[in-house]
Amino acid sequence: MRRSGARSGASIVLLAVLLAGCGDAVQQDGAAPWTVPSSPAAGERWSERISVDRDSGVIAAPGFNELIDRASPGWAGAADTTAAELLGLNGPFDGRPEISLLQENSEDSEDGTVVTATLSRLGDDSVQAQRYRVVLTRGTDGLFRFGSGERTVKCHSGRGHQDFSVGLCS
């Protein structure tokens, strides 16, 4: 009887260790929680949505840069608010996902500024998290524009791949 108790205790500890690591793998080091601003930055909103190629994960944003060129919205003056507008992070959402942003300032680089948004707690039984990596370039007017992007997903255990990739979850 004593042995089964020791085994159960060891099983509980192992399960706790495994579960503790699950959440950590979703968020990137250095990422900060994104909270929807109480009053969004000024300017015309982008009424469209990104489209994502299912096979490659490549993001397209028809009309996004044209809106910035035409209206010079205030939200396009910062990389995080530009990415939030592009990805629709200002809500509304079905449920309460956790959103974190990681911004890599590489203004000296030809690639521009990279913003990675990770969304978890999506209420999806197969997808544990979605990650969007967008490259923004700053124009001569100081406003950020969409350069390129990619969406990847991480599946729940037993529902497919356990790393962020473009493959579908089951």
C-alpha cells in the first residue's frame, strides 16, 4: 500500500511539472501583455481583415497601407498600435484571450521593426495558441506600414504539432 501512495505522489509531482511548462512554451521571453487601450489612438480605423494563406501562413493586408497613406492615422505612429490595428487586437473577441506582444526594434536593419503577437486561451479545442509575426517599415512621414507577415499555430496536446508552425491542428 505504501508503494502505491509513493507512486501517486510521484505522478502528481510529474503532472504538475509538465503542466507548469505548458504555459511557458506559448509566450516568448521578453513579450509583454497587450491590454486593449481604454481609448484607441486617433485616426480612421482599418475596416478590413488580414488574410492568411493556409499552406504558407503568409499574411496579406489589402488596403492597410493605402489607408495609412490616405488618412495618416495616429495609431500608425507606433509599431505596437500599428500591429494591433492590423491584427484586430483591439477586440472584440469571443471569450477573453491572452495577448502578448514582443517588439524587436531593428530600425538599422533593412527588415524594419518586427512585432510578434501571441494569442492564447482562444477557447479552441484544437489550437492552443496563434502567433503572428509582422514586419513593419517606417515611412519618411514617420508612420509604420505593413511589410510582410506570417501566422503560425501551436496545437493542444494530442491535436497535432506542439511547436509554432503553419501546419493545421486536428
